[in-house]
Amino acid sequence: MQLYTLGINHHTAPLAVRERLAFDPSRMGQALQDLLRVESVREAAILSTCNRTELYCAANDAKAASHWLANYHALTPQHLEPYLYEHPQKAAIRHMFRVASGLDSMVLGEPQILGQMKQAARAAEEAGTLGTLLGKLFQRTFAVAKEVRSSTAIGANTVSMAAAAVHLSGRIFDQLSTQHVLFIGAGEMIELCAAHFAGHSPARLTIANRTPERAQTLATRFSGDVMRLDEIDARLAEYDIVVSCTASPLPIIGLGMVERALKARRHRPMVMVDLAVPRDIETEVGELDDVFLYTLDDLGQIVESGLESRQAAVIEAEAIIDERVSGFLHWLESRETVPTIRALRDAGERARRHEIDHALKLLARGDSPEKVLEALSHGLTNKLLHAPTQALNQAEGAERNEVAQLITRIYRLHGGE
């Protein structure tokens, strides 16, 4: 059984493919238990974010898991194959360390991914699919990410998605202070975006969310107001900038809704930023003349501009990760020798007890303690050396030389190490 990582991300698949493989958070436990029913899979966890969907497995092979991923989302394996990566053992460990450290993110060094990986581990633990191997790997992954962030400048001067959204809006509107901004959703990404836009003191800031309490909390924090989701259609024309990021499986803003809003605005331009996967805004909206629609991939082009200044930190982080990968592999390999070590110790314990029992009988018979101890030491020595001596005597030709070298190494004979 090996560790595997497989999935797709913003490097390998466009948004149109990534959104088809997104997992519904409310059904994650059921999905994990379903994955564990795959014959070759023994442990499993699933990470599903805006930019990636990844399976972490302890399995005999990854092929069955990749087929499950495709079938679960009503795709054929052939449709998924061009975008899918599969990393076995060492590469899987390294990939997880890099993802948690922010080295594989669209925004290099961003910290949100670590929290998302911790949530993936918690979900797997709650579903009963997180075993010894994956549990240990997640623990080590979190420790490595913490070390990278505290030992390097990987997170310094990070251009976030939220900052990129503000930057793109600034291309269309000279002054954000005169604009009305609508945020749809109230999760972490919307909170970050609201904070960035609030720094420019927009004329109006509104939060629309399914949960009114969460919307009101954000609105109060940023001196804004709230709106029900069912009000968006009637009031969309009031807003110049719309930023949406929800977990809705279907679009919240459709083409007809935006067309009506543009007509009411007399075709004044609108900036729409869709940060959701699956998307909250129908793709056809981007074809309208007076709408500037930006997706995650569009924002990714903005954040790439800051890569050069962090390349030195990347090199340092990669060195830390390489060293920690070797350490985890050593732990894995040591687990494989545990049965042999246990059997060897059991054999030694049996020999010890046999000689102790014999020595106690001699003492009870009245033999002198000196003679009993001498007999005890000789008996233990003969029993413990019998197996390697016999193996050496029975070996022939090249095998005898190999056995001799092995015994020399184990017992450090003739100056051997």
C-alpha cells in the first residue's frame, strides 16, 4: 500500500473543468465514505477549493480512485485524463507539503490553503476515512507549512485575489469612492474582498447572503447594509461592482438578470467578479458590451506579477520541503521493518526466558551462583549467535560472501560499520 495524491488544479485544468469536479461541502462525508468503498483504497481525504480538487489516498493503486473521481462527477475517465495528475508516494508527500506551504497556489504563499487542508483532514476524520498513514502525513504537512512560513519570506508582499479584484475594478472606474459595491456571499473570500474594497471607502457597500446573521455581521464591520438573495434581481441595477463567491451549485446571476440591470442603468458599465467554483455568474454575461466579467483565472494573471520578488523565498522553502520529505519517507520505511523487529525481539525474549528458567533450576539445586551465571551467559551467547552462524555455514558461493558482509555490518566486526 502506498500514498497517492491525484486531482486537478489551476495549472492543469481551466475553470470550466475545475467547477465540474468541485465537491459540495454538505455531502463531503458521504463522498469520502463512498470513495473508501473502492476496493484498492484504504484511507482517503478530499480537498476541494476554488483552484483545486485533490484526493489523498492510502491505496494499492491510484487508477481506481481516479475512475471514482470521474464517475462521481458524471464524467468519463477519458474526459478527465488530460487534466489529471497522479503522484505516488514520494511525489505525493512532496505535493502535499508544497500545497500546504502555498507554493502551488495561484497566489504564491497565500495562507488560506493551509486552513482548507486542515478542514479536509477534519472532514476525513469525522467520516472515519483518515487512518494512521494519512493522519501522520497531514500532521507532518501542517508542521512543514508552519516551518516554511516562519523560516522564509514566502508570504511577504503577497498580491491576494481580493487585492486583484480591487485592481481590476480600478481599471474601469477612476474612483472607487464613488461606486456602489455588492458582495454576494459571506465566506472568508468575500470577507477579504470586502476589507480591501472598504479601504477605498466606496459610496455604498452591501452584503447579500443566505444567512442574514452572517451578512449583518460583515455589513456592520464594514459600515454597509444587507440584502436578501431574492432581492438581487430587482436591485442589481443599483450596483457598479458585484463580487460573488458562494457555494451554490447553480449560478445566482443569470444573463437575463444582468440584461435587465443594464437597461435600467442606461448601459453604464458594471464590473462583475466571480470567485466561485462552480461559478455564480453565467458565462454568457461576459459577452455583454457593458459588463466586465472577471473569473478566478483572470485574477490569477494579476497575482502572477509579484512572483519574481519571492523567488528567493521559494528556493528556501523548496529546500525545507525536500528535507522533510526525506524524513517522512524514512518514517514510512521504518514502519515496514516493525514486524521483523518485533519478531527478532520475541525470539530474543524466548531465549532469555529459557536460560533464566534453566538458571533458576540450577540455583534451586544448590549450584554456586558463579557457575550458574557462567552457564547463563554461555547459553544466551550460543542461542543468539546460532542463527547467524548457521546461515553463514549453510551459504555457498556468492551468497556466503553476501551473508558474511551482512553479519560483519550488523555486528560491526573487523572495523565494519
